[in-house]
Amino acid sequence: MPMPVYLDYNASAPMRPEAVAAVLEASALVGNPSSVHRFGRLARRALEDAREQVAAMVGARPERVLFTSGGTEANNLAILGAGRPRFIASALEHDSVLRVRQAELLPVGSDGVVDLAALAASLASDPRPALVALMLANNETGVIQPVADAARIAHQHGALLLCDAVQAAGRIPIDIASLGADFLSLSAHKLGGPKGVGALVLGSDLPFAPGQLGGGQERGRRAGTENLAGIAGFGAVAALAPDSLADQPRLAALRNRLEADLLRLAREAVIAGRNAPRLANTSAIALPGIPAERQVIQLDLVGVAVSAGAACSSGKVRASQVLAAMGFAPAIAGSAIRVSLGWQSTAGDVERFVEAWGALALRRQSSDLSAEPAA
């Protein structure tokens, strides 16, 4: 079998060599960043260098970058720490947002873009202080959301805004001030950094409750000895963000070619959010008649790795929450897979995927592909 093809960058990108080198170098540092002796100061310098690199990537002040264990913790920290009685979120948000507390859900259009009029009406209907959550780019479709407009509406009503920028970082330019976000969440491994490290970036010095108590790390906002090696790797890939941004036109050309080929092979295929602004690297493709999980398994068997657009649990396929919110029927939402490209992706990878997917399309009437997976 030829070398496997990896097209699941939105789940996790392969680590960049610069990140690996930074992790190894930081792992050799003996001291605790909170110690005042020379070993501690060396560790502290590495920590603060990385903080400056992450801050620069999103146009923030370094002291407003709080390192976390990932995007999930960053989202949780903002939602629970904001102390707002109302919580409003788009129907497209990640589970690390929607499962933290009960949210008033905002509808989205068929293009996958949030309804800003609904946000304004919701905020006007209830004067209680609110936190609004709106991701910058959707993890399944890549659709880019009007965060700056949403932030202006939120602030007009005294609300705060949390922007989950986990998928957007390194793929579109980010400036926290221009977005107007009060909280911005990031995760290193989507960029080609190590897993298990992320950040919550503050748009201002607004107070919020710490997520955990203990020592005074992260300026008292997130106790616990910092993951120095992971943070150093995060800083290294953040510093590469300009290179990643420069690579997006190449990825857009690959993605556009991929989609054109798929639609040529199967006219009934559906590309979610195709007419909206999207990340250059992401495509959500539905092939009615073949459940998403079946597609992922069959593609993996021939050495092509992608993700299911639908969430799978105990062998059952549940229609994608995102595509359902966009108004797609269960037959479409339950047959969507996600292809996501990145820094190592090549034209050959796209050709391999198109060939393998095309074979599935030709066999889509076969019972072994169209049947639901067994429990």
C-alpha cells in the first residue's frame, strides 16, 4: 500500500520541526518558572518568550495571554469565570462551549453564518449582563463568522464576547482588538504545535474568576505549574504564523481543485458552506447514501485519513449538529465528512483522496456501504 495520506489537520496538525526542537530544548531546562534562582529564571525566560510569540500572533499584550491545557480549558475558563447570568452562543459552537452551561442558541443561515439580527434581538429582550460565544471559523465547514460585527452588537448591550479562534489561528489573520473580543481561545496542536497546551487571551484587564486555585501562576488566573515544554512548542508555531498565512493560497487552490473533482464525480454531492467565506483548508462534503462513519472507515482502509462530519457514538451515526443547524436534512448531515489540509499537504494527497472517494461514489448503491453501522 502507498504511504498513508493525512487530511485531518482540523483535528490535529503534524508537529512542525521548529515545535519539536523548542519542546526538546525546554524539556532540558531544570528549573521551575516560579523559582527565583538562575535555573528558575531560565525557565521563566522561555515561558515569557513563548507568551510574547503567542501574543504577537493575535495582536495582544503578552500579560493578557493565559496558558491553559488547550482550547477546551480556555473556553471553560472564560465561560465559567465571566460571571454573567446570561449565556448566548451560536448553534455552531464546539462542545467545549455548549456543554459548559445552558446557552440560548442563535440560529444560522443555510450558508452557515450566524444570524446577527437574532443576536441583537436576544440581547435587547433581556437587560441582564450576558456573555456571547461566537467562533471565528467553524471546525467542520470552515465558514468564517462575523465576529467583529457580533462584538459591536454585544458591547452596545453591555455584553462580553468569547471568540473561539482555535481553527482560525494561522489560517486567517487575527487581531483581538479589531475583532473586539473580550476573550479569545487558542490551541497549539491545530497549528502544528504539541497537544495539551493552549491559551485564553484577554481583550482587556477585565476581572474574572480563576479556573483553579493554588499558586499564583498566570498572574493568579490559572494556578498550577506551567507546561513549559508544551508552551515553548506553542510559541514556536505561533512565531511561524506568517509563514502559515502565506501558505493559504496554495491550500485554497488544492481545496478548490478537490471540490471541483468531487462534484464532477458525483453531482449529488453537497459541499456545506461553499458560498460563504471559508478557511482555505477546509471542506465539508456530504455524499448522500453513505453514512459518514462508513466513508471514514472505507477511506482509512485504503490509506486516506479524514474525519466524519457527524459525531459517532457507540457505533451509531448522529447527524452533524453544525449541518443540522444550517438546515440540511438528516440524509445530508449524516453523510458529511470533513477534509482538512495543512502544511504538509500536496497535490498528490488530494489526488489520492479524490480517487478513493470516487470509488466510494461509484459503489454508493451497494448495501455494504449504504447500511447503517452495526451497534
